[in-house]
Amino acid sequence: MLKAGIYGASGYTGQELLKFLSRHPDVEIKAVTSRRFKDLPVADVFPCFEGLTKIKYIDASAEEIASACDVVFSALPHGVAMDFVPRLLKSGKKVIDLSADFRLRSLTVYEKWYRSHSSADYLSRAVYGLPELYRVKLNTAQLVANPGCYPTSIILGLAPALKSGLVDPASIIADSKSGVSGAGREPKTGSLFCEVNEGFRPYNILKHRHTPEIEQ
């Protein structure tokens, strides 16, 4: 039985991950963290977990989580995970990071699209977590950089055609759509139901920060 923990388990990404892991027959969830909901049962905060898990949120250090788990998932935001993940790795644990902090191999490219990186030495150690392309490397990876949403859909569709030489890379146009849950739980006017219901709008055309991830 694999002992797993989720750091930052109360956001949208952390919640969805917890649903998957709670139903996995070979995974035992040992710890889920949230400063906001410390000591509260997950099911009390999010009723959809009623009957699925009895675990409570805790506020614990990286070292405390590492001591209880074999693998730790980081569901922290971009820019935060880079400070947390190295502490887990130094504890000898496998880490799967759901942020963008370790997806890009080039420090220059990352800092152009995101912010300065405090753990740049780990960029070259991360394996891009798309099993359809990197399954062999993922088997032994210590740090897995989970792909972004748009990159996953675009890469899986294009990879076979590119590998076979059926598509000119310079001709590719990616036209993607998503719901507002991708914007996270922080309240923003542009994400409110009344603002988006039955609506459709373009954003970050030709400058979306997932672009370098897809190109890589």
C-alpha cells in the first residue's frame, strides 16, 4: 500500500486529486494540508467527500508530511511550490508537483513567463509527467512535473502527427477552451457566475503562459 500525502489539498486541484486517490485500491492517504481548514474533517468542508474519506486537514511542515508518506503531491500555486518541493526531495521522498514550477527545463524561459525561480537546480531533475511520452523515465523519477491542462490536450493530439512528420510545426494553431475553474478558488470578478454564465471570451491570445510548455 502506497502512503500518500497532499500538500495544499483544499484548492480545486487538491480536491480533485483527493477524489482520485481516495478511490485508488493501492493508496492510503496519510495527510492532507490546509492552513485555512486546519483540524476540520475534509467532508465537513466539502460534503462531496462524505463517505469517501474521514481524514482531517492538518497544518504541517514539509518534513512532517514526508515522515508519514512514501509520495507527496504538491497542489500549491506556481511560485510557492518551488520553495516547498526541494524540502520533500531532501527527505528522500518522491514528489509529484501539480504547479508549473518544474515543467520547463529552461530557467530563462520559466522566468520570462512566470517569475524568478528559487530552486532552479531542480529543473533538470524533473520528469515531465505525461506517461504517453515519458513512461519509462517516470518509473524511476524522484520529481514529476505534472503537465498543465491546455498542454496535455494539445500535446496528446499533436505528438503522433509530429512524430510521423505529418505536420509542419510552424503551421500549428491551438484553439482551446476551458471553464473558469482553472482560475482557482481565489475570488475574482471575472470568474463570478454572473460574469461568465452563457458567456464566452478570449484571453491571453498569443501570450498564454502554457505556450512554452507546449513548444518544449
